[in-house]
Amino acid sequence: MATMVATPGRTLEWSVKITRADAAGSPLSGVFRYTSGATDATISSELYTAQPGFKVSSITCTLGFSVDTLEMNVLTTNDMVRADFLAGRWNAARVEFSQYDWKIPGSGFIRWPTYSISNVEPVQGGFVLELRDLRQYLQQDYTLATSRTCPHRLGDANCGVSLVGSPSYSFGFVVTGVTSRSVFTCSGLTQATDYFSNGQVTFATGLHSGLPLLVRAHATGGVISLAVPLIADIVVAQTGTIIAGCLKRFTEDCVGKFANGLPFGGFKDLPGTETLVGGGI
């Protein structure tokens, strides 16, 4: 491999390994391997499929903590389904690049940095993927802010509530009416207003099946409003599951709704701005 790279007439091709984050969300999820070559190649006992239209811009690697970015053009195919891109199934996928000698694929490869998909832009016949290297995660703010409300996610290790235990906070539903791509009515949900607000909906069928969707609001009668409109219509008779929501309040949610006051992570007695401005605690 080193000898080939040193020669003027190089026979290098790009290979890419993409690992999607929704490993259990779709029949087409998992690991995908492609090559920019004209034929399939087996590299380190892994098959890379020739992908028409696969093109990588110049990769620039910098020192320090600045995030490197690049673009990758892909065409929609049987496994790169356009609807999956639009639905967000490829978001945050892990992308590993390498180069190999297409004449002798088994001779080794040149490893390039690993990236993740940060943005997907649809174009005619395919998509342009914006990739950022793993230093992007160092740009995120992971500090905890002091607030009255609880910072924990309902059901996580810090919260401790069992969503599928007894009592169960997960319920099945059937869509009986549709107002828009973000508002629909369900049968079988008799809970009071806001019981599912800030909860999670997962459809069993349709384009968005298997994807967790955030509930913005819940009204009496089973009226559910999603935080983000879907890219496809919601259809009457669609089924799915919905998980109770937590509005992060101590008395109403942690104690009254889930009987789980001890792990509350907020500061319920913290004075708010209105108290401080009003002239006293």
C-alpha cells in the first residue's frame, strides 16, 4: 500500500462505512458500506458496494479543537431511501472514511477521520450530507443549570420511574381523527388534560414508524399535538403507543403523578425573577 501511494499513478478509491443511530428503528437501519469504485470491493473481510454518485469533497484535517467539515453527495437508492432522510433516520449517523487500492482491495487501507452527519439537504435525485468530525461533541455545553424544574428525563437512571412497570405509563392508541400533520385525535386515551404533554409518541405503522416523537400538548378527549409537524400525513386507523409526559414540576408531576418525589433534581424553593424583582424572598 505504501509503495502504491508513493508512485505517480495512484489507483486509490474512497470507501465509507455508515452506522445509523436507529439500530432498531427500521428494516434498513444498521451498517452501510459503499465505495466510489466501479465495482464492489472486499476490504478487511467486509463488502463495500459500488455506489453510483458517491463523491467526497476535499478532506482537510486541522490541529486544535476547531471542527472539520466536509460534504458528501449521495443518490437515493433501495437502501438510501429518500423518506428515511426526510424523517431524520440518518441524523447523527457515524461515518468512517478510508481509501484503498482498487486493483488490490486486500492490500490495506488509509484511515481518515470519523465524522457524524449533522445536516441533510435534499437535492434533485439525492442528498448533500454535511459531515462534522467528532470534535463537534466538544462544542456542546454539558453543564447543569440550577432551576426550579427537574433536569432528569422521565424514566432514565436519575429519575427512576419505570415506564413499563406497574402502574404502566405506556398506552396503546388508534387514530380516529386528523386535524393536521401535527394534531390528531386518538381513541382509548381518557386521561386528564396534559397527562401526555412532553411525553412521547411512537407510531407502529407509516413512514415514521419506530421513531420517538415529542408531544407538545395533550387535551381532554385524546387530542395530541406534536412538537414538530411530520413530513407525511397522519392517517385514520394508524396505531401506536404513547408514553406519559412529565412537565418537571415537583408537586404536580414527581409527587402527584408518579409518586417519585425523592429523586426530584430541581430546586422547587428557588426564588424566581418575579420574586426577586418584587422586593424580597
